[in-house]
Amino acid sequence: MSALSISVEAAQAKKEQILQGALKIFFQQGYEGTSMDRVAIAAGVSKITIYKHFQNKQDLFEVLVKWVTSARFESAFEALSVDQPPKVVLRQVAKKLLSILADDDEYLAFLRLIIGESGRFPDLAQLFVKSLPQTVWIVLRDYLKAQPTLRCEHPEAAARIFMGSLISHVLTQKLLYGEAIAPMDDAVLIDALVALMISPEA
């Protein structure tokens, strides 16, 4: 391995170390209460090191949003293939998305952070929408367009309904603690959602 490769890997590792520390502080203090000094302490680096990788707090948060969402998005859509029947693909995607949205404590905490700060910082909320929900809509829209067996006159609207149903389920069950008073089995929800999306012969 060349010295350049080692240097690049070291820089990436340091960047991820900073992001991990920043995530803890954003969770604890919210966006407004987070300072670069606090991030530096949590990450175990100097503030100068942080500024070598990020211009300011907003830049740090923007990179953090992409970092938190990118791997999860790739995981959810690795199964998306036009070679498989829609009922198989949609079910796999729904299961993956629910696993990410509902069973990932770090991601749930991140959702709480975004929702909690959205009133004061709408630009940050919009950045989050672009990073995951909107990206999911686009990928699903394009997949639905490519499936002639689906009864889908408006693919983007259908993609939003699909994603929105999963997000609503997570919000009511997990973030708002509705599973204690209005439980809904994930498998039942997925079965109903997939049935709405496909025609009988699909």
C-alpha cells in the first residue's frame, strides 16, 4: 500500500471519528446547542483538526446527514432489480426500509433530532428530505415506471405513498410510542402495502 493510500485512509478515518463525536453532541444538545468545541472533545480531536475537514457547523451537519443516510439507503436498495417480480422486490425493499427506520436506534434518534429542529432550521430538514426520502422516491419511481405489470398511472405519487406509509408507521409506532396503544404487525402492513401496489397478475 502506498503512502498516499495510507494518508487518504487516515484522513477518512479521522473524518469519521469527528462525525461520530458530532453525532453524539447533536443528539445531546440539538443543532443550536452544538459547538465545535464540544464536538472536538467528544471526538477526541482538536478544533483545528475539525476545521481541516469541515468549514463550519452547518457543513459538518450536512456531511453528517449524508453519512448517516447513505449506507442505509444502499442497504435498502441493494435488492432492487428489474429481473425480479415486483411483489418480491417491493416486499424486500419494504422490509429493509422498516428495519432501518424502526429497528435502528441511531437512525430513530437522528429522526427525532431532525423533526425537533425542523421548525427553527427548515433548511436542515430539507437537506434530510433530499438525502433519503426524496432519493428513495426517485429510485422507486423509476423502478415502477419500468414495470408494465404494475397498475401505476402516476409512478412518483405511488412511490411517495409507498415510502410515506412506511414512514408514517414508524412515526406512530416508534417515535410517538403508538405501538403500546395501536399496535400493527410489520408483516401485515407490508402485505397490505405490496397488495396495493401490484396488479393480481404481477
